[in-house]
Amino acid sequence: WRKYSYPATFEPGGTDSISQSLLGLVGLGIPGTANHIATPVSRFLALLGVLQQPGKTQEGIQALVSLLAPDTTVTVSPYCLRPVEVSQPLGFYGDDDFLLDGNTPLGDEAMDASSQLLIALSTDNEQESQGWKPDGLLYQDFLVMLRVYLGWRFKAKITLTTLTRLLAVPPLGEGSFWLGM
């Protein structure tokens, strides 16, 4: 009977006991958690199905995007190349023959393919494309919800593909600029 009485006992903001219990199942019902998240915790009630899964899946990120922007499609790739600084490159140290002009032959960075997601967003909706800009509210909301979903230590590269006509005309301004820079 509680299943059918839940909407009747729902309180705005998810402050009722059933909502708090449901949020507790996914780790968001702990007292004080809402103070560390820059969005109302009740927004995550719509994502309970993907939040309770043990792994973070492509479907979970798609659910986040569709909750915020229904006309935006998303493709998630688990492998995205990312440069990583190598503080002590492999080699024979103490032998100056392994250095070329004082540098190691392979450089001081390597490409890591497994520590960052690639989230590719695509939309033809004008309002959503404006919201996905770095200063847009949609993008800021997505970052907050993505941080809760993925965790604080996870890295993700986010790209947006949209029609050129939906972008604002770039101002040239008075400042000097160099072509190609």
C-alpha cells in the first residue's frame, strides 16, 4: 500500500520520510550531504534507478543529460586520451648518453587512455545549445550532477557539437590578436 500512497505523502524538496529513505539507498540521505552538493538533493529522485547500480554506466550519464536537456543526445566513450606528466622517465640514470640536449628521448609526458571519459554532447535545439556553453546554467547543473554521479576523483572531457548558426557571432574587439593563435 505504501507504493501507491507515496505521491500523496510527498513533500516538496523530497523532505518526506519515504524520499529520504530512497535517497539513503543511494548514499544521498546521510545528514549533511545536501550541504556539499550545489543542487537540491531531490533532483536525484528522478535518477534512483541509475544511481543504485554498482558501476557508473553510459546509461547513467545519458539519464543525467536527458533529465536536464531532453533534446540533447550523448555518446560516452570510456577511453579518452589524456597527457600525463612523467616525473621520472624510464631509462638508465647516471649515464649521460641517454639524454638528447639534456632531455629524455621519449619526452616528459605520456598519453593515458584509461583514466578519463569522453562525453560527447550533440544538440540542434537553440535554447539547449546556449545552456551548454561554459557559462550556461545547463552546463553548470550538469557538472554538479555529474560530480555526484561519477564521484570527486573521476575525470571527464566534455565536448559539444551543434549547428554553427546557433552560435553567437564572435566579437573581434579592439585588442590585438595573431592569426593562428
